[in-house]
Amino acid sequence: MNFFEAQEQARKHTSLLVVLFLLAVICIVAAVYAAVAIITPFLGIENYADHDYRFLDAGRIAWVAGITTLIILGGSLYKIIALRRDGGKGVAESLGGKRIPPNSPNSLERRLLNVVEEMAIASGLPVPPVFMLEESGINAFAVGFSPRDAAVGVTRGCVELLSRDQLQGVIAHEFSHLLNGDTTIKMRLMGVLFGIMLISDMGIRILTGSVYVSGRRTRYGRQGNVLPWMLLGFLLFMVGTVGLVFGDLIKRALSRQREFLADAAAVQFTRNPEGIAGALKVMGGYKQGSRIVHPGAHQASHLFFGNALKSWMATDWWATHPPLIERIRRIDPVFHGKLENVDAGALAQRNLMEAEAFVSALASRPSVRKRKPTSYIAQVGKPQLEHIQYARHLTGTLPPSLRDLVHEPFAARAVAYGLLLDANSQIRKQQIQALHAEADPEVFQLLLDIESGIRKLDASLRLPLADMLLPALEYLSPAQYRIFRKNMQTLIKANGKLSLFEYVIHRIVLRHLDGVFGQVQSVQVKFIRLAPLMGDARIVLGFLAWVGERQQSDAKNAYKKAMQALDATDEEALAERGTHNLKHVDAALKRMRLAAPMVKEKLLQACVTCVMADNHASVRETELLRAIADSLDCPMPPLLNESKGPAEIEWRRDAEPVEANRT
């Protein structure tokens, strides 16, 4: 199953979630009605003679069903809106997670951040923030409606008791959930479960003494006979168990098979089955296992890498996760089935030493071999070992001083500004003067110290460096971000033209941070066929053909191959160079983003075909391709060429800027 098939399956799971939710609502309404009908004669809330009482009463059915449905739907809608507002970070914090600062001095935390960073760069995703849960159990999760609001959470036990290879296997598993759309379903499921559980919460409130009668708050002590109300509260609480059962059934229906797929994807990512298998074995042999003691663990149990609960509901036949032994055997067929007890103290000491040695060796990493892509589209959402190795190589290639700066919120702003300083000295002077008036004085001074070093960076390092900045920039206050965003826009507009790199930075960095500091916007599928998007595809592919090719004949050949990849039946010629600018491309991408996953696959395949028409990709092509993929919410791993990696052609930012209309 490739990325686009997984996304399509996630859409179908959303439909299944709606069906299961409606079924749960019907059953809960029936149970609530039964409870109300039983207790109604004792509450005096209906006027009738004894001989007129009927268990099934149309009027009672109407108001009970209406109120119950309103409570459940209203609760679910409220929760989903709150989750969209807060994103993955809000969920991580609600589970007790504390964000790990990008510049953490702790060796174990640095090792974890490095693993997440490598996986994000290899996947073509913005680097997500990482949260630490002070839990002794070995567990982790990835959460978010999309990669733009995603977060990764890891327990203290996971960080301390797993080796780097094992930790990488766990993080690869969680990234698979993120890439395949599983986290979107899980976020929606959290909203659904919240509404379903409200009836039980209402029963608890009645039992504990607070009710609302006739629009005013009263206490049992002032109501005379309280036993009927207590009975109603108890019955509603018991009815709430129907919601609890349905919630767990829904989690089980949507979660189990996806865990197997994520385990398999982790092996595919890392090419190291011992990594994730070893993590599962340590988890199984550890006294605390994968247990999470936080009170919010039950509602979020489907998010975790391992079974977070220890109760009768966590038995193998009922749990949200497959049996641990079965998961290990699918990865390691020769596993004998016996889990050895682990010495937590010895493991923690060994892994601390490993982490300290790893951090000290960051600056001396070997280079890696790159391969020419053959079926690149199949790697969307499924990074390979060479992508992880390349990401490790990139982070090791950065000068140590610069690598430290990108992980510090204060310094990250200076690095971001430095990436946008123009190579033309006159324009750069104007940009620096503008920053001197608007930027934080200390940030501005740091920029002056590092800007020459940033200009000397290899062009292939610029986009990964921008990705690495994101976690630190998320630490800005809203006021700081407004100033930062304004300054970034000033730098981009300084020369009156919009270069490709500036466009890519705007699409990836500012678009991601806008989601962090604003509200994440959901995307609804509008186009299930390619035909309505052919005009937009011609704009994007025509622009991409001219970006990558110098000669008209080569550009026409690339465009023709790209249109053939779309099975285009017309023979519309490639538009002349300069016909379309980046504003046209941006408008086309906004429409293409509304396509169904399988339509996006064809569109992205055509873009890759256009770029690889001459069997190599320049930095400019790969950066624009990354921006296109990001606009389509399709995480694209680095495009690795056979000889020099992703950049066979040296490119300076001041080369051939592309004009775009300003808004």
C-alpha cells in the first residue's frame, strides 16, 4: 500500500467512523430512554394518572432522543473544534507532556530530538515538536490533524530504556501513522469519544449532588425526596458504560490493523527489524510495560505505540492494540515467544552512555551513498533507509555552531533571516537596513555575525536547515511571531521579485508557522476526478518545465512527458516562458490541494516526471517540487541523485528570480 492508497483508506475509515458513531448514538439514546422511562413515575416530571403510564411514549421518546442526541453531537463538535484549535500540541499537553526545547542540554533528549529530526527530513515533513511524558512505562505517540499541527510524544521510560536503534524504530512507527493519515482519524475519534462519554459524566454529576431543575441550580437537601434523582444518576452512569463499550469497540475496529501496518512501515523505513522488534521485547519484559497512569490515558489509549491501559478492558481480545507477542513475531518470525525480564537500571545506564557518545560524535559523521531514483513516487510518505542516512549526513554536514543555533528559539530567527538575505550586495544592504529598524537588536546583531557563513552554505543544505528551524520558532510568543513574520515578508519583497527559494520558504516555513500561531484549517475533498484540475496542472507543469530546463526543446520534452503521465488526450502546447508566474502557480496549487488522494498521486507523478525528464534534478527543481508536494499535503523525501545527492547544479539565490504580482 503506497501513501496515496493509505490516504484513500483513511478517508474510508472516516466514513466508517461516522457509521459507528451513529450506531453508538442510537444505542445510547435507547439506553437513556429506558433509564428515563423506568424512573419517570418517581420524579413527577410528567403529568398522568397511574393507568395512563406507558413505557413506550411518543412524546417521551421525542424529548429524550432530542436532548440525548444534542448532548452527544454537541459534545463531539465542541471537542473536535477544540482539538483543531490546539492541534497535536494541545493533546500532548493534555496528557501531561512537557515540550523538549530544541536546544536541550540533556544527552538522552538530544538523541531523541535528533532521531525525530532525521525522520522528518527523510520524510519531507516539517520537524514536529517533541513532548516528554514523565511516565515510567515505555510508550510514544504521534498526533495531529496534519503534519502542520503534528506533535510527537515520548515517555521518560521510552527514552531511558531504549537504545538509539530501538528508539528510531518506535519513532518510525509513529511517523508512519502521521504519513498515512492515521493520526487524523485518531484525532476525530477523540472528539467522538468525548461526546459519547458525556452521558456517563452527566450521571456522575447527578450522583454527586448537583442538578439543574427548571433553569436553576438546586441541591438534593432542598428537594425533599432525593432517591429518585440518585437512581436516575446511577442509571445514567450505567447507560454511560454503553458509550464506554462502544468507544472501545470503535477504537479497536480502527486501530488494530493500522498498528501492524505501522510496524511493517518502521521496518521498511529503517531496514532494521531488530530496532522495533527490540523495542517491543524490552517493553514486554519491563515491569511497567507500556502503561500510562495519566487520567487521560483511557480516552487517548488508541494514540499510543503500545497498550497504555492495564485493566480488564486491556486484555488481548479487547485491547486497542494487537497482542505484543503477535506483533513481535510478524517482525521477527524466529522469535520463540518468551519475553525476558529486563534490568531497567542497567539499560538506563547503558543508553545514557550511548546518548552521550552519540552527541559528542555529531560533528564527525560519514557521508553516504546516494542512489538515482527509479520509482520516486512510491517513496512519497514512505522514506527509505537511504533517505534517513542522507538526513543524518545533512545534519552532520552543517557547521556545529550553526547546528546549535537552529535549535535555540532566539537564534533561530537570525538564521531564518540569514537564509533570505540576497546575494546581491545592494539588495542585501537594503534588507539589513530594514531589519535594523524592525528586528530585535540582539537578533539583528547575531544575524550580522552569521550571515556570511550562511551565504557560504551548500545550496542543498538550505531547505533542510529551514525545516530544522521550525521547532525552535514555535517557541516564539504571538507578538514575537507577528514581528518575525513581518520581517520575513520584508526580506522577500526587498528586490520587487519573488525567487523560487523565497516562494519555497514562504510556502513551507510561514505556512507551517501560521498554522501553529493561528487555527489549523481542515481540507475537504472537492475533486475526485482529474479533469476539473487539468488547467491548473498545465500551469504548474509548464512552470516546472521552464524552471528545470534551459533550452526550449528540453522544456517542451519535459512538459510532454508530464502530460503523458496524466494521460492527457489533448495536444495543448507548452506556454511560453514567463506566461505564468508564481502567483498563478500558487492559485493552481490551492485548487489541486482539494483533490482526492488518488488524483494527487497522478498530479505529483506528473511533476516528478517533469523534473526527471533529463534524469537529474537541480536544487531549484527539488525545492519547487518540495513546495508543490507540501501544498498537496504529500510529504516527499529528498530527491537523491546518483552522484552529488539532491543538488547536481550549483544555484545561487540571485539567479533568475521569478517575478510575481504582489498582493
